[in-house]
Amino acid sequence: MKTSALYLTKHLTILVCINSVSHAVNVDGGRFSQVLTDIANNALGVNKIQEHYNSLRYTNSLLDGEGLVTEISASLSTKFNGPIQALMRIKQAIEEDIDSFPSVTSMPQCCHATGLTNSSQFRTKVNMMQACVTISSYSPQKRTFPTTKIQEVMKDNHNRNPNLKWQYFGKEDGIFINYPSFKLNDCSNYDPRFRPFYVSTATPVQKDVVVIIDKSGSMSDTHNSKSLLQIAKEAAISVLETLNPNDRFGVVAFSSSANIPGSGTIGRDCHGTELAKATPLNIKFMKSQVSVIRSAGSTNYEAAMRAAFKFFVNKPDMSDDRGKVILFLTDGEKTAGGEPLDVIKEENKKINNSVVILTYGLGQQLNVNAIQKLKDMAAQTRTDASYGEIKIGEFKHISDPDFLRSSMASYYNRFSSSEKIQNPIFSVPYQDLFGIGLISSICLPIYRPGGELVGVACSDATVSDIMSDISYFRQGELSYAFIIDGTGRTLIHPLLPLPDSVKDDPIYVNIEHLERSSSATMVIESMKIGKTGNKTLYSKRTVPRGNMLYEGIETEDVLSHYYWKPVSQSNFSVCIVVGDNDKQPMLETQTVTQDSFVYHRLDYTIDEGSNCQHFTRFGTKDKSVVMLTPGAFLEPFDYLDVDETKAMITKYEDFLTGKNVQNNPGLKESILNSVSSTYPVESIWKSSRELSEFVVWRYIGTADGVMRLYPGVELPKNYDHTRRAWYKRTIALKGQDVVSAPYLDLWGSGYLITLSKTITEGSGSTSGQTVAVIGTDFTINYFYQMMQNTYTDCQNTQQYSCFILDSSGYIVIHEDFANPDSTSPQIENVHVIYKESAIAEDLINQNMMNKASCIDFETIKEQFTYRVATNGNDRMNSNAKYKIDPVPNSNIFIVIRQRVYTTSTRCCSIYGISPDSYKCSSRSCDCLCYTDADFHYCNNAYTLLGDAAQTCSPRDPELQTENLNDAEKIKNLQFCFDPKCSTRTQKSDCFGVAGCSWCVRDSNDKELQQPYCALQSVCYFGQVGSKDPYKNCVGDNCNTEKEGGIGGGAIAGIVIGLLAVVIIAFCVIRHIRAKSSNSSSNGRSSFSTETTSTQRTNSHDNPAFRPQNQNFSLRPSFQQQSSINNQDHLMFYPQNQSAEYTVPTAPTEQPPSYHSVVSNGNQPQHGYPLSK
């Protein structure tokens, strides 16, 4: 660098002159539109592919709603018949052997299960050759076990219907048999009699239950090292665990006075005044509140009973269909308050004496007076029978506290009926313990010939499997399907997560919250009572703009035709909603060639000599590969629930390459044509060399589920591009060149930007239906270079700074993203609100950027995002000093601003916060944020008035990536595309090339005398030895020299140059300070913003990455936490943990780069293509 006083004086003079001269800034967005078109055509071949699709012949037919609903209803009924018939065979086997049940069993206890192997169907280790048993600690000594014949019937059931999940039988004596066997950690803690599947089947009446817990001082006495209060709390929790979402409950804790646990919690005050529906959310909350009850005070029976009856009186239900019960627990005599019998008399008459009271005396300290009082309370001795028949309860003296749990949890026997239940009972769907998704248990009580209950048998099926016709309904562009039960509870709807993607306790949503049109009320009521019908009305369609959390949704009103029909053998009803004049385009038969299909499982399909390494992936550049997503199959879960074998893949190949077109391996009719019609893109991509060094991935995904990718690598098995943000964003912006904000490719190529576009049938106009989306990923440096080359004013970096903004307010490219002087730039999810706050504030004030919101039913939050919309505006004379212009036919805007210090203290100043973790403030220029939705927890209902926000689209499903570690496979393989960084001697040849970085500073942050090009892991963002985005560096102590080493002459030059460095140090320091000043004027934060684990994962192309509880809520009460990457981009990237905001402090750990793996032998974690 040459620096002198004369030079500095001249430089300063020029700056002063520049600032004093008025200059007409030109940032015509139309010029960059042509750049996008050139990239789309040259890198992707969009024009040629669209021409190819224009030449294809289609048949278009109007959707037949009535025919579709009849077909799907019949299909669902057939699928339900499988587990029902399996249940009937289990029932028959039990009834045949019931009198010969042995007192011992050869089947292992589940806690000692052996021979277990991993099962993709059950998502855990199982032994398909046997069942296992559990023995409750409350099981009597005189007990019997199911015969092995029942085990054999269960095995035979699974052989007949491989889609069956768990089969089990719980007995009245606490014995439980489960097939297939699996491992439990506890041998005696599980008791089937206290689980919802058992209670709701043995006594299917809907229940209102109030539990009263004595928390007086005497409850601190201990028994076997546990306080009586702790024993009481465990018993109360067991009662709560018997309930299902059709039940309601309340809890009272009393001593000198009575209080309602949890009623003081914000948003939960309803628990103090009314019964709450026993949803998993409410049960979990109340269990947490019960667990923290503390003992103190006297014993006031009267206050307890008065508080308990308020639950019934405040929300009266005069129907005799609901069982109403109070469970009253105490360890001693009443020592305060009035007469509880009078309270019972006064309050019960208000509800026609409909409440039964069960009283429990705990421990050996109860005196005669206390016992008599509890008996009188159960008998309601003062209640007036003229107000209704008195329901006599029962008193139990539990002298041994160890038996309190079993005594209280058996309360439901009060509601048993003498009539045998003959029809299977369908449980409310619940979350499976092992992450299979939502499960529905189909159960029947088993009786002895005399009518005595023996137990409950069940056969499980996943909601996603049984109802895949609804989950994967893809007909037309404006049509969809949903299914509800007889209470209006929604099982599947396009605005809810897929059943197999639910990883936490489900939040049950009433269909009225999703179908909000007043005209839909008649449809819903008819469906709930099992009628058939049709109706035409206007309803809304929700269109996701990409990733819901960061980009939000749009809605449109559509004239719709509703067709509904019940599903026989169940209490479900299905509805097909057909958009007016909606059509389904079908390709006419295409010519099939041998080369048109290479399956993405390269371990089975590619010759060894064709393999190469593409960053951290094992791949091939000789062919594009095809993935058949779950939606491409007639039965998606026949594909998802089994491990692929060579034989299965051979069947795909034989069918899709024309070798055996008569033997369809379960694919939808259109898939053969879709594979064929996408094949020509391969030759276009392989012959496109102009931009190949900047492009990392190219891909095309069809509407019916075919995914073609180049270079070829394996994709996650449950990958479905139609549910990823890159695809949804492009669909929402049909016909436009759609640009994503940058994201980190977890497969080692660094920060990328995606360009995508729809492909339509027919003429290629936007009036045609979208049949595919095509996309490519390229480096951010390349995109920055294109911007700089397009606009001369952007090259004048002394006076101006340019950046590109998308329609959600995210910055696509900024000088700080590509500036090699910055070693730790903030690149992902950088919003204009944070990065360019003065401009953001002006955009809001000028109504060019506005907030929008939607209600996220998964989190019970109203999420706020931004929309940028302007035809262009010159604001150079404003305080923000900028000009913005839209790029035609795209979702982006070009912005140029004067390089002057401008900032806003009223805007968001925090980087890296997930929008569902940051609560909105009163600032108009706030971060993306949320407010609590207006949700009534006890009723499990939203308050959705006329001005309420619309429903958010669901978050993207998590991807199964456990088998995508290619570290061993890529050892010693050649690069698919060698960037040859070391041969690039000019910055212009190096800058933007995928995998390369222009090195300008040494490991001590000193400028190199001779900059050079190297692998990005050598000098990411320009500094030798700096960690790349994956937190890796190469060489000893991360102090790596130029590729191939630095020669002796260079070393001598460095030594000689030391003197020169000392001489010019003063000028260099001034230069550095000047650069620092420029950096401040760019609006960078004045405090450290090192990327953290929270920051790194907040990609707005991804749903939040959340550790989630998985509860086996209707069966074993075991809990398991899982952290699964929930990625969303073609280059899959990390997710954020959704939690309340705390200021990030620690740097995140990222997977090592592919280059570092090659050098250091580390094992990388992988992202996955097509996730953005």
C-alpha cells in the first residue's frame, strides 16, 4: 500500500468535493431484472425448460368434488377396517383363553426385553418376534397373564397388515401385554388401569372431575421417607393422567382456606372459576402446579367443598351424559370453617344433585369423628332428594398411604355400565412416545361371559397413515381436504401440521377456527352429526410466503364448493373443498428412456468410478438424481415406514426407465410422466458452463412429488419439497424470479442465495397451472459482484452503499456480507429493521413497509412480519438519504444510500432472535415479534372476532437426517467440481467462486503484501487462519499459509518489509481508523454481535429448531425429549431453539467444513439440499 501526506490530502479533498456536488443517483431496478433473467436462463435453463413444458400435451378436467369425497371416504373406511379387524381377532383370542390364563408367563417383562433392533416403523428398538409384559406394583399376588396365543395373534395381525402399530391388552389386575416388545426403564411403575386408553374404554362416559387435596400442616408428616402431601400430590396427578380431552377437570388445594393451583398464572385465571378441558396442554400445566403445593395451616372442609362446587355451578351442564365427581382427600379432622354437609346440600341442589362425592381418609391418624364426617359427606346425608336423586358416593380409609394412588385413580369405576360395549372406541389422537407422530387407539373392553370386565384391548394406527389420502391430497391449485371428529375437533387440515410431524403434545383445534366463514357453520354442524352434503360459499385460502415465522402469509377469497361425507365405522367426517373451476392438469404419456431415472440412493445406483465429493457430500456429477418424495406414492407411509432395499430400488428403476412399466411399485399415475418430463433439464445443466463455478446446486421439483437434483446426492427420506419454504415462496410469487435471503449451506459451501421460478403447463403464462418449481443456489459474493457491476454508483463506495432487500424486509446482499475485511459478519436473517434502521424507519413512515400478522396455533401466538411494497421512491433528501427501486418481475428491491452517519434509536437493535421468542414492544419499528394470542385455555378455544388475524400456515416438517453422514464415503474422492482456488491470481477470478476466498490479511490481522486465492476454510472472509462459518480453520493453530506454502523469496520479503511496516505504521493506523469510521456509518451495531447458537439458527427459510417433549399421552406415561433439525432450504441449514429471549452470549458450534474434514479427518454434521 502506498501512503503519503500528499496522497491523504488529495484523497480528503476529493471526498469533500464529492459531498458538495449534487449527483442524480441511478438505481433503475429494471437493469437488475435482466441480470436475474440471465442467471435463470444461463445457470438453470429456465427459458428452455419452459419451452419444453410448453411443447408437452396436457388434458385438463374440472375436479369432481362429489366423486372425490366418495372415493376418499371409502378409502379411509377401508384403512380403518385393518386395525378394527386386528382388534377383533385379539378380542376373540382373549375370550377363548380367558379361563386358562396362567399365573406365570414365558414372555419377558418389557424392562428386560432382548433381541431388539431399530425399526423405522416404530422409531425405536423393538423385537418383532415377541410381545412383552409389565406388572404393576399395585397388581395383586393372585394374578394371571395372557397366553402366548394372544402374542401369536398379534404377530399374525402385523403380518396381515404391516401398517399396524402397537397392539396391547391391559388387564383389571394391572398386567399389560404389548406387541412388539420394547424396552422400558421401569419394571413396575406402569399401570394400564390408570391410562386414558383404559379409562375411556372401560367407562366411555365423559367426566367432570374435581380433585380436592388437603395441604394442612399435618400433611407434612412422612411415610417411608415421603411426606403425606407428596403422596397425595402423586395420587392427584395419577387421577389427572386418567383423563382424556373429552373430560373436564378442576383442582382445589385447602388448609385454613381453599385456593386453586395455577389460577394466578397470567392467562390461566380461568382455572380458578371453571372446569378445564383435559387437553394435554392443560393437564401438563395442572400437573406442574400440583407438584409445587406446600403444606401449612389448619383443615377447613367447608372452604374446600365450596370452592369445588363453584366449578360445577359456574359452568352448569344439566346433561346426564357427563359423570360429575368430587374426590376429597384429607389426613385429619376438620379444625376450621363451617359445616361441609350444608355446603354440599346448598350447592348440589343447584345442579340437580348431579355430583357424586368420593372421600379418602389418608393415614392412621384419622379419629372416629373424622371418619364419620367423611362417610357422611360421601353419603350426602343432609342433601334434599327433592332436587334430584342423590348419587351416593363412597368413603375409603387408606391406612397404608402407598395404596392411595391406586385407590383414587380407580374413581372411574363409579361410572361403569352394566351394558356391554360392543363397538370399537376411537381415542382422541395423542403423541406417540417414540416420535411416530399422532396415534389413534382403537379399543374394546373385554368381558367374561357373566359381564365382568377383564380388561381393555387396543390396536394403534397412526393418523398420518390412516388418513394419508387427506394429508397428501393434491388436486388443482385451489382445492384441499380436511377431516374432523364428531366434536368438531380437527384431525387434518392444510393449516395444521402434518400428523407425523407433531413432536409435542398436540393442541386440538376446533374446525370453526380454521373454517371461519359464517356460511361454513352449516357445513360443520352437518359433518359433526355424520350427514352427507354439499354447499357453495366464499372461503379464504392461506398462501404461505415462504417460511411462516419470518415471512408470514397472504390470504385470498375463493368461491368454493364444499362436499362432505362421514367415514363409516368411525366418528369421523371428511370434506373436500374445490375452488371454482379448479382443474387438474394431466400430462399425456411421455417417452421413457433408460437414462431418465437415477435414484438418489447413490450407494445402490451409481458405479463406484462415477462418485465424487461435492463439499461434504458423497455425490455424482455424471447424472442428476431423482428422489420420489412421500407424496409421489399412493400410500406414502408404506414408503416411509420401511427401510429401502436394493430390491425396492430396482423396482423403481424398472418401472421408471421403461423396463417393466406394467409393475408399478406403488407410485401415483402421474409420476412416470413427471420423471420423463424433467429429464431434459439434466443435459441443460450439464452443458451450462458459464456460471458453473458460482453455482452449487440446481434442482427441479414437480407438484406431484418428483425431485431432480444436480450434482446428485442422497436426500432425507421424508424430504418433501412441496412443504419447504423455497418451494412455497416461489408458488406464492408465481411467474416471478424469486430470490431468497442468504443462508448457510450445512454441506460446506458457505453462504448461498437461491434463485427460483415456477414452471407452468401449456403456454407458460401465469394463467397456466404450476407443474414444477426450478431453482439454483449460488454464492453471496457472486450476487454482490453482479449488483456492483450493474450499478456504477454502487462502485463509488466512498460516497454510496448499495444493498438488496426482499419483500419481507430481509437483506439479500449487503457490502458487509461480501466484504473480506469482516471476519464475523452477520449474514443470515438480517432484517432492514436491524441493519439499516434509519431507512427502515423511513420506509415505515412513508408506508412502504408495514406489519402483518397471523395466529400460530402451534404456539398460541400472533406472529408479526413485515411487507415491503413500493413502486420506487427517491428519499435522498430525507434524513435517511436513500433511493429504493423495485426489481421488476421479482421479490426484491435495490437500495442505494449516501454514506453518511444515520441511525434510529427507535428500531430493533438485537440480532439473532427468533420471532417466536421476542415479545412485541410498543415501538412501530420493532423486531419481528409475537404477542400472545387471545386463547381461552380452559375451553381450548380462540377468541376470533371479525378483525382477528388469519391462521398461520404450519411450520415445515422436521427432516430425518440420521443416515446422511458421508464423512467416510468421501475420503480420497476427487472433487465433483474442483474450484482450483490456488490457480486464481486475481481477485475478480476468485471472488464469488464456490469454495474459494480472497485472502488479504494474515492470522494477526495484518494486510498481506501479496493477496491470494485459497479454499474458504484457509482464509474465510479474507483472514488467514480465521474460522469459517462452520467454526473450523485449517493448519497448525489455525495459522495457515497460502496453499502450497510460502516460498523463501516471500519469507525474505516479509523480513525486509518489517522496517517498511514500522515506517508507515502511523499512516496505516490512520487508514484503519478511517475504515472503522466508514464501518460505523454503515449502521453496524456498536456492540459485539458474534453469531451465537440462537443467532445462527434463526434462518428465516427455516422453522424454529426446538427441542420438543414427546408424550405417550394415552399409553405409558413415559416422556422423552428430542432435538431434531427442522431445516428448510435446498441447502438445509440449522434451526433455532424456540425459547423466550435472552441476550445471546456464546458462539454456536457449527459442523466442520468439507475441506477441513479432508485435511483434519474430522467428522462433519450435514445439512441437506433443498431445505431453504
